[in-house]
Amino acid sequence: MRTTLTLEPDVALKLKKRMAEQKLTLKDAINQALRIGLETPESKRKKPFKVEPFALGVLPGIDPDKMNQLLDQLEVEHYIQKFGR
């Protein structure tokens, strides 16, 4: 397959360096780089992250959606105990 390819300057420099080191033609160097880049070995594929839900065990009367309010209240009470009014 014939195509026109525009390379970024840094990529072109790396490609020229590889061509010189391994005595490759432009075609061979590009094909080699593309083969390496397009391969996705099974061992490198990450397992999907799975969230396992669990019960918080919150006591009756405590709304888990208002934990910030509870924390604020506890901080105020601690401050009052430590420094007084």
C-alpha cells in the first residue's frame, strides 16, 4: 500500500537514528516501528477495574449523605472543649 506520511520532527529524528544504527531502509524502519507499536500482547493488557460494593453498616438515624455535617459538628465540639467559647 502506498501512502503519504507526515512525521513530527522528533519522530523523524528517532527514525533516522534507528535507520542508521540498524542499517534499515525508510520503509523497513517504519514497518518495524508500526509492527511494534500495533502489537498488544495479552500479558500487557490490564484487567478491567471492578468496584465491589459493600454495606457501610451505618447506624439507624445517621444519614450517610450528611457525613460532612456530622464531621463539622464534631470539629466544633472538639474546638469548644479545647479552647472554650
